[in-house]
Amino acid sequence: MRLADQESALVRFCPPREKVSHETFARSQDMTTVDRVLAESYWPADEGESVHDVTIGDLLREAAATVPDRTALVDAVADQASRRSWTYAEFLADATRAAQALLARFSPGDRVAIWAPNSADWIILQQGISLAGMIMVASNPAYRARELEYVLRQSGAVGLFYADSYRDVELTPIVEEIRPRLPDLREAIPFSRWQEFLGSGADVELPPVAPTDPIQVQYTSGTTGFPKGARLHHKGLANAARFVSERAGMGDGGVNVNSMPMYHIGGGAVTSLGTLAKRGTFVIVPQFDPALMLETFETYRGTHSLLVPTMLIAVLDHPDREKRDLTSLQTIMSGAATVPASLVRRAAETLGCRTTILFGQTEMHGVIAQTRVTDSPEDQSETVGQPLPHLEVKIADEVTGEVKSVGEAGEICCRGYQNMIEYHEMPEETESTIDSDGWLHMGDWGCMDERGFIKITGRLKDMIIRGGVNIYPREIEEFLISHPAVAEVAVVGVPDEKWGEQLAAVVRLNPGADKPTVEDMRAFCRAEMSAHKTPAYWSFVGELPMTPTGKVKKYVLREQLSSGELDTDTHQPDNGEQGK
């Protein structure tokens, strides 16, 4: 018997929703393409919709006040008997308890880190940090000691909440190893003590929080090696997520099934806060698994989900798909890599839903441009749509900043309320990213047509996008150079049918050094770095192609690797799932 047919509490608290037609969407949501004819590659801010002066806590309070008995949150673990759910009234109550427990230990403005995979407790803690006027530091649970220590030290985190284990790795020993080197870190609390923590606060009044106050230090990899922490504010996250959900056609009470990592802005803001803004049901899946996603779509009558192309293909190809009732699905959001027109059409035909493509950057509080569900498959695959409301976008000359002609390539720059506050304690990096006129330089290369549709044509920054996760090579290169056999190394992205790009390391060995095996290099990387940063391809060369100024010609290496001119040894990292 299918889960949708079972008379279980899991089905009863989230009853089937009527499938909303495209015509109904178009009447009530941001579905109509803004009709403009641009003379140059500059998009003036569309102020047709209002930006709300709200905090993340305001969104939760408003939902709890208006729909207190509506299901807000579902912890969709694989074991259905262990699943939990919260109404909006219960969600606010637990978030308030979390805030009060935090205030018993820390002060408003303090940074509190979360180092754990997806769970409902993660989301409740995020809301508690918001209500307490504190600042969240989201950390990838795949981090090892070196990476976690950097993030905690650079952010000045005073508290850490962490999972006891992640993918068969015990995390407590890592915390115990680095804690003596982190004098600011006052408390480290495992999630196994979550209920004890929730009961440890006093019934105190919560502090005032302003919409422009910082809520998050979100780390994004940079070309200077270790990540930079973008300081993000409540207003930016709340409104950008709301605009995305509206353009995706989510109505009041929609159901978002999410497996995007919560430490990533796609999970921790775009999907979760977009659902909250629509007073919907957020079904949190612990990690991406196509069978589990299909089951939760059916069980909770999911209407929306964010699936990068590799995830979408896995769902479409899974044998369980034909067994599941997916008629509730309305929109699949995608992006982070090229989404072919054939995949857009296949999703529409197979799942009976529409798609919308997202493009953005952490420094801009997430998404800056998005297609509409009414856009053609060609526009969905060849562009990333028009900018979100209240955001100026230009395609500029990377040296002069002058606006380019329509159709001419240049750097994508943005300006508006979505700009980050700054990079945390990195004034020089902030100044090099946001210019004196307030334009944030994204480092992405693109063009804009006369309608304002943006096409991504390349990247100024040396970034690799693997399965929707942004990876910058500099940190990996700086680590690999510490290997005793390595004299020089360049890490580049090579095309991959499944992941979009894979990492390839081209290594020049020290004279007289024995050539290490791929397994040796893998073990070296995995001892200190996350799995998704471990190169899949390794090539050992006598010299690297250089410019006259001594910079590696990475475009030459990419061409040589793609053409097979360079011999490679292959290792597929043990990270078969998105975002590890």
C-alpha cells in the first residue's frame, strides 16, 4: 500500500492540497515578465512590490499569530516512526525557549555556530538565535578540524552546537582537539543534549531586534585561500527569500520539501525562509536521497522543492518515481549549474510541474535573478531570468565599471538592500567587493539582453561549481603544496556529465620525489579537508604552463584535460551526495 493511502497521523496532519493551476498562479504571484526594452545592460530597480522591514523572528511571530495550528515544520527522517512535526504555535514556543536558553549563556550580538546536518532542531536553533538578537555561523558538517577551527576563530564564535557524528565520523573528538586553541569559545553543546539545553533558560523578555541587524555570518570560499564570512542582515534574507518563493508560484500554505544543506544559503535561507514568509510547511530531509525525497513529496503533498540538476536527474531516474503520487508538485526550483532545456521539458512532462531557475551569491543574501515558471524552456536553460525586485543590476566593464551595451559580456554587478553588510573583520576584502558607489562586484561574467534576461558566460573568480557547491581552488592548492613531494599544483574544474564540474589537480613534483599514488593523495586530502574538495582527477607533469608574470594558465590546463592531452589518474571522491 502506498504511503499516500495510509490512514496515518503523518498523512492526516498534512492533508492533500488542491493542485493550483498555472492560470491561478499567474493571477496571484510574480509570474509576469517585466516588460522593458533596455538600451544598455543596466536594469533599474523594479519597485512594483514592497520590501518589508521585518526580522526573521517577525516572520515566525506573524505566522504563529495568523495560522497557529497549521503545520510549520516536519522532521522527515528516514524512519517514519521517529518523525516529528510542529504547528506554528509549537514552533514559536520552542524557538522562544531556545532564545531564552541562549540568553542565559550569551549576549545579543554574539556569534553562535551550528556544525550539524539538516534537522528540525537545526531550524529551531536558527530561529532561537534570531529571536535572541545573536548571529548564526553556519558550518558544513563535513569540515575537519583545520576548517572548523578557522571558521570558529575568524567569526569569534562564543558558542558551538554540533552533531555527535556525521557520516560515520565522530565529531566530539574534533571539538575536543580544537577547543583549547579557541579562547573565545565558551560552550560547545552536542545536539544529543538538545532537550536539556531547551529547558535551561529562564522566562525572560527577548531583546529588540532591528531588520538591518546582522543575523548570519555565512562563509563563502574565496580566491585568497580560506573562506570569507559575509555578514548578512534580517531584511535581506527575509525579503529575497520571499521574492523567490513568489516567483516560484508558492501560495499561502505551500509545502516545501527540502534536502539542500541548511549550512548553505539555499537551504538555510532561500527555501526555509521563503516557506516561512508564505506561512507554509517546511519538510526538512536530513540529506539528499531520491527515494526519500519521492516518499516525502507523496506523504506531505509537497508543492515545491529546490533541486540542483544532479539531484533533479536522480529523482527523475529513480525507480520509485512511477510508484509515487506526485500530483501535488507545482514547481521545481533549480540552478547552481546549467539546466538544459531538455531537462526542463523532461521535468514538466514527467513530474507534471513547472521549473524556475535561480542565480545568486551569498554576498547578495542568496538569489539576485530568477526565471518565471511561465518562461520558455529556452529562456530557462539559456538565461537565469530577470533580477528580483528592488535590485539594480548592470553588466560592467571589469576595469572602468562602465555599463556594457546590450548583449555585450562583462562583470555582473548588483546594488540594493540585498547587499551584504561586509565581510566579517575583512575590510580590505569588503572594499574590493563593494565599490564606492555601492555596487557589489559578483565576479561572474555575463551579458544581458534587451528584456533584462541575464546569461552567465563565465567566471572572473577562479571558481569551480561541483553539484551546485561553489569551490575555490586556492585553499586546496595551498594545502596540497604542503605535501613533501609537491613542488607546484593547480586545481581546475573539468566538465562532468553528472556533477557539472569535477576537480582536477595538476601536480609538478619536487626533483627526485617519488610519484605518490592517487590513494596516497586522497588520504592526504581527506585527513584535513572535506570530501567534496578532494580532486577526482590527478595529473603529474614536468611543468605547468605559465604567463610571463609567473601565473599558471589554468585555461590551458582545462583544455588539455578536456581533450585528453594530459594523462590523468582518477579517483572519484566518496561523496556521492550533493553538498558534502
